[in-house]
Amino acid sequence: MSWIDTPNLLLLQRYLDIAAMRQTLVATNIANVDTPGYHTRDIDFRGELQRALFAVPNDPSSPYVVSVRGLLARPDGNNVNPERESMLLAEMQLQFKTATAILRAEFAEISAAVKESQ
């Protein structure tokens, strides 16, 4: 384990990986808003974070992608709700900003420790 692979940084890395995958899914949903028969896909973000908290270190498994249930489908079978997807994009933006702020703080602590040791 390198000095930069702290448990907090590894968890932040996993958090950002999950958030990036979810953002990709949301963008895919929006891109398919007019595709007949397309069903909205997502991941259980909180569930995936729980899984990341208790995962084996360096577990390469990807988040589980599921079809979203309970959304109203149009007559063509598509159930993408643009308002829901837009809200999720805004939520993801806040989550990325929060994670990068925490990441900056972690690196500031490492930088301070290195400067102190010199």
C-alpha cells in the first residue's frame, strides 16, 4: 500500500467511479428519450456506496445496473422522464463538487504532512 492509498482516498475513488457511472447512465437515458421501448436504467447509488464501504480492497466489480421500476411508460413503451433525469444530473453535479472538495482537503493534509517532515 502506498502512502497515498489511504482508506479515505480509496473510498473517494470508489465514490467518484460510482458517480461517474451513474452520470453516464443518466446521459444515456436522456439520449434515448425518443427511442421506442427504451427503459430507464440506473444504479442504486446508496446501495453501491454501502457495498464500497464494506468491499474487499481493490475489488474491481462494477456497480449493478438495473431498470427503474414505477415510471410511467408512453404508448411506445419508453419510460424515460426528462424531468427526473435532469434532477439526477443536478444531484450528480453536487455530489461531484462535494467529493472534489473532500479530495482537495485530503491532499492538503498529505501536502502539510510532507512539508512538516522536511
